[in-house]
Amino acid sequence: MAIRTLDELDVQGTSVGVRVDINSPLADGGGLADDARLRAHVDTLSELLDRGGRVTILAHQGRPGGSEFEPLESHATRLDELLDAPVMYSDATCSAGARNAIDALEPGQALLLENTRFYSEEYMEFDPPKAAETHLVDRLAPHFEAFVNDAFAAAHRSQPSLVGFAHRLDAYAGRVMEREIHVLGHVEETPEPRAYVVGGAKVPDAIDIIRHGIETGQATHVLTAGLVANVFLFASDTDLGDETAEYILEKGYWDQIDRAAELLESHGEHIHLPTDVAVRRGGTREEVPIESMPTPENGDVKDIGHETVAAYKDILSAVGTAILNGPAGVFEDPDFQYGTRALFQAVADAEYSIVGGGDTARAIRKFDLGGFDHVSTGGGAALNMLTGGDLPAIDVLDP
């Protein structure tokens, strides 16, 4: 794809619409609980402002009906603190007042428009040509001279602010988008052999990643952890106990055991399963060898054990690239943080490391881990890029 970047945009004095993804956790008392996604876009926004752009920022927060479906005023305040340029806020997305505020911007000034999802069209999916005809795009496009999409985390969606403007304006990838495409779109060029470390609780997505990685030859090793590993262990005829089985059933993933079994049958030599797991017994963590499962009153499996971590570390020390998606267990619980922290550190120590997924990035921030070569801002978008899925917001950037 011949995607244009900021290097090709004449910014000085230009009115630029910039789509970012600053959808963030909110504090109970209001305001932002985490500004990581805002900080991710600082490079793109700073560059546009430093080069004399008149920058209008479009973004969403939460989902209609959800507890975090809130205005973007606190986001504007934080961006104003993060950037060395003034960031103003409009409490409307495409009203006459919002459009006037766009036109009034001076070079080096920014304006954050209200939550795009407050506008009903923005929560629907459109084919890009139809998205270009929506009221939101139709009202705003005449006030922009160029469009920059930096919202990689939402690139798997085909909503008006993500795909519509590219049909009306010259469109460019922001620095976040550019980096994500460069890294995740060229995994096959990273050092070999490669290990996929796949954990977390999104089992269907994880199985898609595993299948694609093995069948394309991108993954020599797949190290399983978290609920994903539990599903594979059941698929290998390992009984982890009633509580773990019931949890898999409650999550609606029982049918995924058959999918995991098919992968083990066809590609089992590439897939590594835990040899010990951690459960809560008597109010404390206890590690149990897989061959001893289930044990009386062992409870739900919540982490991988030291033996598994040691085996996975040996594999990771010998690979060229480690690709991490998903935590190793219930890392929010202090008793079950060990597997995630130790496994993530082993990935960071690999020759080259790529991290994807929202929960994965959250765990990295929680444990203040560093040393990764690339930490993706996207969950679903990273998954689609790693599995060859659709990314309409990137496709429309191809001029």
C-alpha cells in the first residue's frame, strides 16, 4: 500500500482534521484514570502544530449506554497540558458553532471536537463511499484541507470519522498509524524463529491468532497462558476441575475446546501448554502440576506456575522475535501476578519484541515494564493485522 505520511503533507497554515483514538478509562469521580492513549498521539499532534497546522481533533469516548460514554472536556484539558500549544474544546461535534471554531483556528492552535459518538451516525458502520455522504462528514469536510488518521486502535471499524473523510480529502497516516503499519504489517520480516505468546480471556480471537501464525509460518512456537491455555488444556484431555470448566462455559467458550483440539491435532508440535498452574486454596496461591489436576477443592485456575514460566523463558531466550498478546492470568489479583509479570519480562528480554492488545498494555503499565520494541495501541485492530483481517480505516488511506 502506498499510504501517504506526514512527510508528504504541506502543513503550514493548513486546516487539518485529525482522527485519534483517546478512548480511555475514566475515574469514578470523573476525569481520566489513564492518559496513555492521549500520550500516544502527542508526536503526531505536536508535529502538526509545530509545523503551523490548524489542527482539529476528532475522537470518541465509550459506547452509547455505557458508563464511560462521556464528553471529551477532560481529554481536552489533558491534551492542553501534554502539548506545547493551546488546545481548545468544542462541546459539539459538527454544529455551526463547532464549524466556526474550526475556521477561527490560527496556525499552531488545536481544537478538540465533542465525542463523535454523540452523533448517531458515528456508531454505525458504512461502506467508505457512503460514510463520505453522512451528515457528520458532509458538514465538517469543507472546513478541512487535509485529513490525518492516527487512530490505529479503531482501524478495524468503518465509521464515518474513520473512513469518510478520506473520500473527500487528501488523507495521510499519522505517526502512530505509520508505526503500527510498519511493524504489524511486516511481521514476516522480523528475526526468526518467532514465538507467539498468547494469553488473556478472548479465546476465539486467540485461536485465530494461533492458527494464522502457524499456518503462515510466522510462528515457530506458540506459548499459551491465561484462559486460552485452560481451553487448550481441556482440549488435550486435561481436567482442570469443575470451577474452571464452569467459567469457560459461562464465558460461552466451550465450543472453542473443539477448535483448540483441531489445532493440537494438526499443529501440536508448535503449541506449548502449561505444565503447572496456580489456584487459590485456603485463601492463598498454590501451584499444582498439571498431572495432579484436578485436586480436591483446587478452585479456578488463575495463573501459570514457576515451572511453566521457566520452560517458556528457555524458549523465548532462543527466538529472534516474541509477539505477545494477552496476560498469563488474573494479574489484577496480587496473588496471581507472578506469571504475567515474569512472562512479560521474558518477552521484553527477547531479541525483538512486539506487544498487542488492550489488557496486555494495561498489565505493562501496571507493572511498569519496559524494553519492548513495539507496544501496539490497538486490540482488535492489532488482531486483524496479525491475522490478515479487514482494516477499512487503513484501506481508505491508499490513494
